Amino acid sequence: MDKIIITSPKLDDPNLSLIKDFFRTEFPPLAIGDTESLVTLIASKLIGSRNYRLTGAPSIESQAAIRDVIRINIENGTPIPMLVPSGPKKPVEGESIDITELSALRVLACVQRQIQEVYPAGLDIRIRMEDATGYYLEGTSTEVVQSIDKYINDFSKLIRILGYDNFITPIRETTLVDLIELAAEADTLQKLFDKYILESEGLPIDEWENLQSYIDLVIVGWKGIIPPEMREYYHHRYRILFPDMSTLERVEAISKYFSSTLSRRRLNFTAVDPKWGGKFIVISFTPPVLGEPIGLVSTRIHYRTVPMSHTKKHQPYWRAKGYLKLNGDARMSIATWNEKLDLTPFEVVLRKGSDEVTIKADYMIVE
């Protein structure tokens, strides 16, 4: 079949390529058969509308990097690889999945369906369940272990029950790294972060990179000075979670978080499939951290847990309390666990074959 050629008598118009891309994006049949047009179309679907995307569109440079990943896989006829970092449990011990997990998976499934309409190979999504990181940060008490196991098992069952396991694979960090090795590595790195953060406080920011403690971090693979905005972001989070923490205790907690992040890279428990060749797209359900360099080239796209058509609120699904608002119809909403809401407890049980999972679907009646 002959492919459709898009052209114009105004070949010298500087906006010709932009207008051609509009036609290819808004009218998918016009992109079929042209690799570069297909790359543009798929990129537009992945970057998506504000209904699914949490933040503004990635920078021009980042969009180019995203298109590179798409192009390589189109040329090879392989699914487009995606990594989704995920927390391993809810903030409240004993709680498991609710409608926010269901919503986040539906967002990924909607994107998969849109991609397969124009590229049947679709997506290859790995969700990194960060249980090893969770054990390092929160300990291995019976309550933590049971909460993590139940959450990840329920989340994995939900993927299978929904039939998404043909393109979504949850990967537990504990299948990739030894916990004793992680603790030894991260504890060593934490001392470096502690020293750097404490020494740099009170100094002019242009002197931070001259500190030996910063140089020591660079040697082990850290990048970036941890700017004031980023530090305050994490201080603020810990103030809310642990109001009785001292400043020094918050610094130690922040250092521990950064050390676990660097350990993941150094010990290679990222859950990235080696077959991806280091080229993949990251879907993040967490918002950008304050202080991240503007214009940083990345293949990361920030998605909403619940589409904006339901609510403007956002929390990563593993931190959120999801519930329904009923007013003749049902709409999803989202809250933090310390919000006082007048909710009626409700559960929905899903079964498929040998899999059964209970989803919390608490609700409130609204006028």
C-alpha cells in the first residue's frame, strides 16, 4: 500500500515541519509507513495530554532523547521499553492497594492501547517495586515486612487479574540485590552525605564544589550539589512525617535516602532489562523534586495517578489514600493519610482464575 505523503506548496515556510507534525499527530493514518512520522506520533502519545501528564511537557532536548528511544525500537521492531519506579507499600502499616493503584495501572494501559493503535509491538513496562530500599529506610520489623509483602503481592495479582501482565512486569528489588550488601554499601555512603550536607550548610553555594566531602561524593558517582531548594523539599517532607525529628536527625534521614538512591546505581538493582541496551523511558508518578537542574536532558515523563478529568489532586499511588465521590455518578479522588475525611468504608473483590485481590474503595456522598 502506498503511504500518504504530506507536503505543501509553501516549501520555504519555516513552520512547515511543525504543521506536518500536527497533521501526523492529530490524524494517525497520515503517519503510518513513515518511520520518522511514527516516532513523532508515538512520542506525542507518550508525552500525552494534561489529563494524564502531571507537569509541563519535557524540554525540547528531553523530547529528542525520548524520540531516540522510540526510533531505535521501531527500527528493531521491538516494544518500547519503560521503567516505572514504585514504592513498596502504603505509609500506614497494614494497608494495601486501593483505587489509586487501579487508576495508575489504567493510565499505563490507556497509553499502551493508544500506542498499539499505530505500533502493534506496543510497550514493555517494568515496575520496580522498591522493597529493598524500603527495608533499608524503614527496617525489617514484622509490621514492615508484612505490609511490603502484602502490598506487592496484591499489586502483582491486580496486574494479572486485569490482563496487563502481557506488557507490565513488576520486579522486586530483593530479587536483584542482597540486603546485607545493600546495607553495607549505603551505610558507607551515608557518612559521606552526612559530612557534605553538614559542612556545606552556612557556606556560599559557589564554595560547595570545593569541599573535600563533595569531591569524595563525586568520586563514588554522585552528581550535583544538592541545592538549597532540594534540601528544603526533603526537610519539609520529614517535618510532616516526623514532627519530633531534630534538624540533625532530618539530615541523617535525608542522607540515608540519598545513599540508598546512589547504592541502587552502584549495585545495579535498577530493574532495567539488559536487552534494553541502556535506552529506555522512565514513567514517574512522583512530581519533580525542587532544585532539579532546569533543562536537564532526561527520558523521564511525569504521569498523574488519577486523571485530571477526575481530580486535580495528585499523590504517587503508593503514598495516596484513594476514595470515591458519589453524586449520581462516581468519581475518583485522592488524599493524604492524615486528612480527616467522612468516608464510608467499602471494598471490592476481584477474582480471575486462582487470583483474588481486595481493593479498598471507600466513598463519600457529595451534594
